[in-house]
Amino acid sequence: MALELRLLEAVHHGIVATDTKGSVTYWNRFSEQLTGIPPSAALGSSIVDLVSLSPIDQQSFQQQIRLVGTWQGDCQFKPSKVDLSPIPVRLVLSVLPDSSGAHSGFVLSFCSLSDRTEEIQKIASALAHEINQPLGAICNFAGGLICGMEKSASTDTELSDTLKLIHAEAIRASEIANRMRKPAALERFNDEVINTDSAIKRLTE
């Protein structure tokens, strides 16, 4: 048992165990490092007070646990301090059997998505920058031609309308490219959460 405990404390994944009611009974060292939540605050807490899941179908969540004994998805750990941002993680939740095979609780393992989010953000920013350069040129050329036609009192309304459309669409495409700079991986989450506590209770009934 001592070896198993040392292994759990050594791995660079958060490992959490709960009882059948969802109360935390084990909180390894990396869980504290990743979330900033010490064992003294985590132990005895309901897991729903620590984790926010993006909205999903509760029935599907329960069915997957019943059928295969595990569920995985992206979620966020609530920060230990109010002024900190939520911590995005990839979570795997599994049924925890006792020595006789009976259900004794749940085990959760998770790893940080922060590194992946930062890499995605860097790629998105670089891509948005490259896209905006030709879009800016298109806007300038189209805008210049429109001004030239207006100054010369051109009567070619079809060409004028086409240039205005090109100018407007280039601006819209540039706005879309700029939105790529935002951390999309964090925008999926909102204040809605799945009630894992009630879902877990129904699983044990």
C-alpha cells in the first residue's frame, strides 16, 4: 500500500477519490499544485463545489457511467482564490470498486489544458496576423477605387456596388480573424454546471 501511495503522489496528474456521495476522500499532491486547493480545503468537500463542467446531457452522463463505468471530458476547477481564473483540465471520472467489486465511490484523474490552450492561442494569433495583412490590402484597394469612382462621378453602379461588397466582406473577414486571437478553449465554459452530485446519487440508488 505504501508503494501505491508514493506512486499516486509522484504522478503529474491530479488524482482525486470520492465516496458514493461525491465527498472528496483523497487529494494527491499534484491536485494541489495544479489547482492551488490544499488537501485541508478539498478533503470532505463535495466535488461539485470544486469542479464546473460545461453543460452536457445528464442522462447521457449517467448512462455512460452505468454502461462503461467511466466518463471523460473537459472541465474547469474553480480557483482557490476569487481573483484567479478557473483552471481548464481534461477530466476522467470512473467508478471506484472496493475489494469485493462493489461500488465504493469515484476516482477522478485530470491533467492541465493550459499548455494546450497557450499553444492554440499562439497559432491562432499568428494565423490571424497573416490573414489580416492581405485583407487589409483588399480593404485599401477597394476603398481607394470607391473613392476614385465617387470623385469622378462614375455612373457604373454595378461596379461601385461590387467594390462596396468586397470592402464590407473584407472587413467582416478581418473581424473574424481577430476573434481567433481570443482563448476559445476557455470560452466554452459558462456559469451553467451539471449537477454531478445529484447525478452521482442517482447512480448509487
